[in-house]
Amino acid sequence: MEERLIVSMIHVFFIAFGVMVGGAFLGSLGSLITGEAPYTSMVRIAKGLRIWAIVAAIGGTFDTIARFEKGIFDGSTFDLFKQIMVIVAAMGGVKAAMVFFQWILQEDIT
């Protein structure tokens, strides 16, 4: 495995984690100001941010699609593998953030 791939996966993991945690905390602050329940809105916001955290972490969808195309049509299997691993790392960051919220809020989040 290339060392740059591992570095990229670590960055993508923490970007997705940060988007989830930051977005949910700051969004729940808005709910607190408006008089709504912040914990309930934190869970709702976190569930809504899942796909956007993945997209933000991988740097947009068009670059990923272009790399998939290069991997499939040009026979560059390492590029295809690399993009799949980056997407898996982003999904791992999202899942880690959801487990973090489950730990903080002490309730089941699915």
C-alpha cells in the first residue's frame, strides 16, 4: 500500500468526523437559541448530515467519478481501489461520529 493513501484515508476520516460533530453541535446551538430541545435536534441534524459529510470529506463527487472512470476504462485498478478505500474511510468517520453522539447522548441512534 502506498503511504500517501494511508495519509489521505486518515485525513478523510477526520474531515467526515469533524463535519458531523461540528455541524450537529452548532446546529443544536441554533435549536437551543430558538427554544427547541438541543439533544433531539442534534440527533436529527447528525442523521441529515451523513451523506454530506461523506461528500465533503472526499472532496466532491465529480472528482471521484472521474477517478472511477479512469480506474474502470483505463485499467488503472489502483486508482479504483484507492477511491473505494477513501470512501470507506469517510464512511468510517461518519460512523465514528454517530457512535460518539450515541455515547454522549446515551440513546440509540440508528
